[in-house]
Amino acid sequence: MKKPRAEVDIEVRYAETDQMGVVHHATYLVWYEVARTRFCTEAGTPYPEIEALGYFMIITQAQQDYRLAACYGDTVRVACWLDWVASRSLQFGYEVRRGDELLSTGYTRHLWVRRESRRPCSMPESLRAAFLKGAGQTTFKGPDK
């Protein structure tokens, strides 16, 4: 079963590049966030609604692997999907492409926290079905099941 994905096209802006016109490595994390936000919206759980319920998904780990450089003037497509969902955490996967060329892959791992206390918690019951479906799961998997 192919997992749901969200994709967003981004035109590389001059401000995202170095003097050589190559995209700075930190920019990829921003692009990941754009795609992750789109994924949540398309999955029926827009991030502003998650926050309105009193929760955050804080990043606890980020990994990026670079294959080819994106440059000023390129248009890249950033894809996002859910690798897995556990009771207190989840992991999103990403890839950045320019046409058929794979430029970067990565993931971000997130922990659920209560907005007011900023303390870790379990995934809100009201969001479980949407996130499990987004990961192609029926039960929790991952490091904290």
C-alpha cells in the first residue's frame, strides 16, 4: 500500500542561496516544514487546528542527506509522508526533486507536547485516526508504540 503524500512546488529564491547561487543546507528544513504543513492540511488535521486543541508537535530529530544541489532559479518539488506513528511521537519523511533528479532526502521526528505545559504527552485521541491513516497504519508503531 502506497502511503499518502503531500507535494509542494517551490521556486528557489535568491535569499535561500549562498554567493554561488547554491541553496543553503538549512533551507531544506524550511522546505520540509512547508510540505509537512501541507501534508497535515490534506490529511484533515491543519496545524493551526492542532494548536487550537492545545498541542504542539516539536521536532526532536532532523536528518538530511544531500545528493545534488538546488540552485537559484530552480523549481523544486518537496514531498512529505508519514513514516510511522507511535503513541507519543511520529516521523515524517521527505524528498526534494528537480524534475526527475533526487536532490535530497530526510526525515523529522516529532514529540507530542501539551501547549500550556510544554510537557510530553500522548497523541490526542481526536487526531489518532487521521494520523494512523496518513501513515498507512491501524495501530501504533515506532520507538514508543
